[in-house]
Amino acid sequence: MSSLTSDQLNQYKEEGFIAPIDVLSSDEALKIRKEIENIETNWPKELEGIGRNYVHMISPVFDNVCHNTKILDAVESIIGKNILICGTTLFIKNPNQKGFVSFHQDAKYIGLEPHNWVTAWIAITDANEENGCMKMWSGSHKKNIQKHSQKFNENNLLTRGQTIENVPIEETTSVILKAGQMSLHHPTIVHGSGLNKTEDRRIGFVVQSYIGSNVEQILGKMYVQQARGIDEFKYHEHTKRPVELMSQNDIKTRKKANEELSKIFYSGSKQKGKY
């Protein structure tokens, strides 16, 4: 098994993230981009709003990414051998759309306890400072959950526009990735990203998250797939892997999963965003 090195694991422990990790070839990344464009062309609006979630449930191409051996080997080094795929999200920044991600912690509104989980951010196109790559506040994962303001601001790609104020930008690290590379980050690391100032799309496919089977959903119901090992706790609803693109049964399951996810993301909120 090609696990993470001791240096990489130490980086994760001390800084809260690891990058870059080579997981896909450039051809594989291009195939994924073409899958996105195929869905957008033939099933308009399917990937818009809350539709950006759980695309792995309706596409064998995305499903295969989630079960990629290189990714799972790295994840296993962090959370152990019993791995569940808990959710996926497409973060697409189109040119001139002013999309950004405010500084936040994934664990704030997602309801996954304990924090034996990790987020995999897979670059489908190159991610760099010009097109709005992620910025990580190294070591901030050690401070537990911080105060977030709910801004619901336009162009913010987060559900509530959740924002940690006064993050020292000079202390953040830009996560520069080539198409096919990924980063792994801790549930409580503070991170965000800026605008895409280029003429091409910036596309990230995010497995949020790979969870250990001991992780519960304390705010609602989660739909998962078994990626490795066994699920001895059985806290979640298990789904089958898709065998064809956009089958009617898979679309129905995905709709249910997104409805439940929306309840989780907006738990306790009087207002709803577009995601």
C-alpha cells in the first residue's frame, strides 16, 4: 500500500493539511472535466445550486475517483482502514463570476463527530493564485471551532456565507495544485479562496468527506458508500455505486440525499442560501 510518508503525516499533524499529492493523470483529470461539461450540456441545471453535491451518486466517472486507490491509501493513513464516502461537492469558479470562499472550518456546520475524517480536494484543472486556489491557515486546526459570522453574501460559494473574521492572510499558505493532484485537510483547519481572475474555469472536486465508520452525523441523516473495510457502527444510510450516468433510481437517491444534506447545513438557521 502506498501510504503517506512520515513527513507528510507530520505535516498534517502540525499544519493541518498535506499538498500536493499526485493521484490522477492529466488525461484522467480531463476526462472528469468532460464529464462535467457533458452533464451540463445534456442535463442543464443538474449541477447548479444544491445539485453540485453528490455527483458521485449519478456518475460512474466521479464514483471511480472516490474509490481511487491512491486517494484511499492516503486517507487510510489518517483515519484508518474502515472508510466511508460521506459526500462530494463540485467547486467551480467560472471566469468573471466573482465566486469566492470565505475563511471557514468544514467542521462548523457539517455535524460529523468525532473528527476522525478528512477532506480530499482534487484539482480537475490547475489551481493557483491567479484562479483562486485555496489558502490554508497553517496550524489553525489546533484551536478547535472558532466563531463564524453568517453573511449569506452573494458570490460566496459556501452555504451560509460562513466567515471567520480577521484571518491573518500573511500567515496563510496557497495550496497550488496541478490538474490531477489533491490536498488533504483537517476538519478544523481555517481555509478559504479568492476570485478566479483567468479566462478558464477553476474546477475542484471535493470529497467532503472521507469518514471513519465511528463518525456519527449528529444533526441529521447522511447517505454514504463503503470505500474500504467494514461499517461496524452502521450510523448511516448506505447506497449502491452507480453503473450508468444519470439513471432514474440514482437521481431519486441523490435527491433524497441532498434534501437531508440541506437540513444538516441549515440546521438552526432561519435563512437558506442557494447551495
